[in-house]
Amino acid sequence: MMSYPELPDDMTHRAHFLESGSLKRDKAVAIAAYADAHARQTAPNGNVLLSVALYPQNVRLFERLVEAVGDILSLPFGKKGASMETDRRRCKPESRKMIG
């Protein structure tokens, strides 16, 4: 049985996607190696779900991850195998400053 992974609460930018199935997902897996935290779970059918978490100040890496996963985000979750989430309520105002 799969469950929501234990990821630190202050890492508010999160992505969940299947590791294989397309070149876009392969690119996303490579980008995920630079994430602040990640977890892997194997489903009963053998699919591997990768969950990635980043601190709010790493929003550019999160954007690259979203771009890598790409157009599958417009499909219903059951068909796309990916989910992205941010929780602005937990972000401190000073962490939302522009980077660059």
C-alpha cells in the first residue's frame, strides 16, 4: 500500500510523478536529483512514484521540474501520473523575495 511520503513541512513546493514512461519524465527524474528531499515508492503494479520536495527559495528548480514534466499536467491525475503542489500559507514573507 502506498502512502503520502514523509517530507519536511517547510518544503512547500512538491511534485509527485511516475519515474518512467516518457522522455519528459526521464528529464524530470534527472532534475529531481537536485531537489532538497525526495522519496520513492513502488506501487503494486510495479510503477515507481517519485515525490520531490523543495524549499520555497528554490522556486526556479521547481519551475524547471514542472517544465520537464510538461503537458501531462493538463490531464486528469489517473491518466497523467503527476501532481504538483505549493502551499503559500506556509511560506514566510521573506522567503518569497525575488531571486536573481
